[in-house]
Amino acid sequence: MPHKTFFWFFFPTGLAMILFIGLPIVSSFFQSLHIETEQILMEVENCDPFGCETNVRVDLEATAKLKEQNPLGRFNGFGTYADRNHLAFDEIGEAWKSSSSMSDFKDIVLNLPFYKALLFTLTFCFAVTPPVIILGFFVALSINTLAKIMKGPTIFGAILPMIVTPLIGSLVLFWMIDSQGIIGATIQILFDDQNLSLKASSNLTWITLIIYGIWHNTPFAFVVFYAALQTVPHDPIEAALIDGASRFQRVRYIVIPHLYPVATFIMLICLMDNFRVFEPIIGFSAEGVAQSLSWMIYQDLRNENKMLFGSAGATSMLTIVGIAILLTPVLIRTWREFRTER
């Protein structure tokens, strides 16, 4: 394709990417370099029949003028990235000096807000993504062998979790595991303990969130795998049948190699999506035991009186960096295989 033709073919997509992806990222980066405007204080003398006293209050007019002069706030450079709520370099250094063992150092670090959120985010990513790929593949393989009259209803039932909004789906499961819900009440009956609750344990809460993530993301993997199965060439399958290959052997040596690029694509999408986990935490009201990086951004912006745009921007940039690091090994391996095939 000529370069000029390719340019005009790519131009609308490239422009949309710059406007809706590039500029917001640049804006978040510049915002992360600033912190909220300093409030100007003034002394006010209040007098009554019993005497006078001096109080300190915020000079709203002067503070408003200062905000007009510096809309982004005070320039802080990369100070926000290094503070206690983010990379916490000073706190980690002090913990390294004061800790008597590696276990104590780890406990201190994992109690810092950013690393605590990062731990849950990575745990959610690596606990959800592999089962999603495996389950999605087996569901697609199973439905592909059904009779045509059965495929339609079965496919609809399989993609139903993907149709439900993530927040609504998490709320439904949250109600089900409640002591009055069908799952929670059944567990209490089975163990004959009316005080048993799935919400009481932080470990059980994490497990419940991971199970929900698998349930919600598997339909996406199924849809992609099912579409890819329709492209599997028939000639190798027929040759394998003639040679007496079993179904397991046909799947292992013909289907799986054909679907390997598709599995890589699903892995990339799932890792990016799971790294942004947010809705299940809100739906399960699990903020006390499970915080993610996206939840930290939400927490910075939820206070209408003092929204911490700089802190939210810094967390956003660190999230982008984290996703890039997470995807780099997969992208490098894919690129090497692509060059080898050429």
C-alpha cells in the first residue's frame, strides 16, 4: 500500500487515539506534577462583652484569586509520586533500617496504601486471567460440538455474565452471599452455624472477588475462542481422523496451535481489564480489606470539597506504567515469534 494511501487510511483512527487517549494521558501527567492550592489564612478578632479573642480562618477571597492564577495548583514535581500514599521512598527506607527481619519489612511495606492496593491488583490479575482463558476455551470447545438447535440458547446462557453490568453483577453476588441470601443461608445450614458469614474474613472476601472476576470475564474469552474455532482448517482435522487420532490429540496438536495467537490476544485484554479492577470492590463493599489502584483514584476524587487531582493523576500514571510492565514480556515474545515466522 502506498504511504499516502496508508496515511489517509490511518488518519481518522490516529486522530481519535490522540484526542481520546493521548491527550487525557498527557493531561493526567501534568496534573500529577501539581498539588492542591495552599489555603491563605488570616487572623480575625472577635469581640463580645466579655472580651476579644483572635481566631484563624481561611481567607476565601485571597485563596480564590490564588486558584485563578494557578488553576492546576502548586507545582510539586515528582514529589507526589514519592509521598507516603504512592511509592513512599522515605517510608520504605526507614522500614529497611528499622526492620529486624524480612518478614517485618514486608509487613510494613504491604501496609502502605499504594503497595497494599498493588498487591490486591496483581493478585486479582494473576488469579483471574489463567482460569478465564482455560474455562473460555473449554466452554467454546464444548459448545462448538453441540447440535445447531442447541447452540443458540447455550451461547446466550454462556454470554449472560458479560451482558450484566459489572457493578450490578457484583451486587447480585454480594446479596447472594449475605446471611439472608441463598448462598450465605445455605452455608449456615450446612455447617449448622448461624454466625458463619462469608463477609467476615478478608481471605474469603478476596476469594469471592476472584470468583466473581472469573465468572464475569469468562464469556469474553469464550466468544473470542468460539469465533476462532470457526477458522480452524478442516483438512488437518480430516487427515488426523483418517490416521486414527483421538479427539484429545486433534485438540492438542491442531486446534491449540491454531488458537495460540488468539489466546495471547485474550491474555493481553484480560490483564489490562483486570488490572483496572474497581466495580467488584464497590459492589461487595470490600474497601476495608481489598483496595485496588483504580479504587485509590476513586478515593482521591470522591471528596467534592477537596478532590486530590494531583494524587489521582499520579496513581493513574503509575497504573499505566504497571500495565505496560505487565504486558511487556507477552508483547516481546509475540514480536519475536512474528519475526521468526517471517
